[in-house]
Amino acid sequence: MIDNARRDNPASGLPVRWRPVAAARPRMSPRWWRWVASTDSLTARLIAAGGKRQFSVRLLRQGTGYPFADEARALGMAPGRLAWRREVALCLDGVPWVVARSVAPLTALRGQRLYALGERSLGSWLFAQPGLVRRPLEVTRAPPRFFAAPSLWGRRSVFRHRRLALLVQEYFLPAMAEALALPPT
């Protein structure tokens, strides 16, 4: 369930503390490290790990709105500027394993067709772009601010492709940990 009041007000919600992924390694099990620190396509990893489970993307919300303050800072946006936001659940057999939120400045979307992704994976489009540059990963233990569920780890990074700057945040949910017998912390 989405908490619209918190999401639509960029000043609301608890601040999230993001830190470099390497700083979290001492407290992270090796099995979680392989998931959280990976820089390849999360979609491809989920499909492979899911075995015979059916992978799907559930579009939760997409449109124009204000980013959270930390999102705007990560993208180098001035406060109070509108952005494109997309929130999805990455599901296996209909069960959300990961929830993700992508944010991009509106000015960077000219010529891009991200709004037309619908229930297709952003990763399948993103990793097919030649010249894609990914900034270093950051992690958090805070739950997602756009989806009412606990998470075990959250990660984010900014992708750059030509003029596009896109912040992608992914939160690993307990259902994934249970299905893959990952440690709870």
C-alpha cells in the first residue's frame, strides 16, 4: 500500500541515511553482499534466482512530482523542482521481492521513453543503453518511504546516459529473503 500523503510532500517522511556500500560490508552477510553490492541487472538476477517462478513488474505509481530532498541532492537538482517518478514492485509468482523507485529531472527526459515502460523492467531498458555510467552504490537499512513494508536492505545509485540522470533505489523485502533462505539481517 502506498502512503500518498508522505510521498507527495517532499519535506515529509523520515530522512534516510545513505552510505557507501563498502561501509556496510562488515555488517552484511556474504550472501546479502552478492545481492546488494552487485552492479549488474537486478532484474536478470531475480529471474535467475527465481527458477521456475514467474517474474513480473507491478507498476505502483508513475508521474510527475517532487522528489525527496535526498533524492534531489543525489541528482544535483535544485530544491522544489519537479521530477519524473516511477515506483514498481518486482515480483515472483505475484509476490513482491523488491520495490523500486526511480527519479529523474524532467529536463533530462526529453527524447527518452521511460514513461512508456508500463509494467516492463526499467533494468531491461537501462542496461541496453550504450555508454551507460553508474555512480557508486549507496545503502541504507531504512524502509522505503513509498511502500508500506519493511525491507532488509535498500540500495541506490545514479545512472547517467547522455543527458539523462536517473536515480534508481531498490529495497529488498523479507519475502525474497525467505524464498532464497537469505539471513534476516
